[in-house]
Amino acid sequence: MQLDAYNARDIDSFIQWWADDCKYYAFPSTLLADGKAEIRARHIERFKEPNLCGKLLTRSVVGNMVVDHETVTRTFPEGTGEIDVICIYEIEGGKIAKAWFKLGESRLHRPTK
């Protein structure tokens, strides 16, 4: 449901899945956002991208850990493209307590004629 809210660019639905004191990291340990308010602000900007869309390729769940492999379509400074992302979520009390994101190389879409 968090991914559905992401794809709908619905910040209120998206942010409800995050704990108040959650941590958001670039893998392995670069803290990008500390707490729900910072994650909200980060995604308000991201949700302005007209082509934003995450596609879930695979999901693995072990205990309270969820690992997703997604392809995300984005609007990069160089143009529209996509990027593979490994998303690792630690869940506590039904909310995301910590998240790590490992990004692949971006691939720009070729212009159609």
C-alpha cells in the first residue's frame, strides 16, 4: 500500500506507513532523513516529478524485514529515465522504522520520434 501511495503521489497516504522516529538511509549508512517530517519533505519534492512511478519486481520477507527490488521511473536533470532500487525496510508495529535504499545506475529513455 505504501508503493501504491507513492505511485499516486499521495503524500498523506504515503507517510502514514512511516514511524514518527523513522530513519531513511542511502545504503549502507548515509542518513538522508531523520523522522517522519523529513521524509515527508523529501517526498513532497519527489512527488512533483510528472513521470514518477515505482514498479515492484520482487519482494522477500523474513521476520520484520522486507526487501524489495523495484524499477523506478524518474525525471532526472538529463531527462526521463529509470533506475533499479533495492529497498530494505525494517518494520516495527506495522510501520517502517528504518529504510535503506541502494540505487543502481540511471538509464535515460531514448526520445521517441
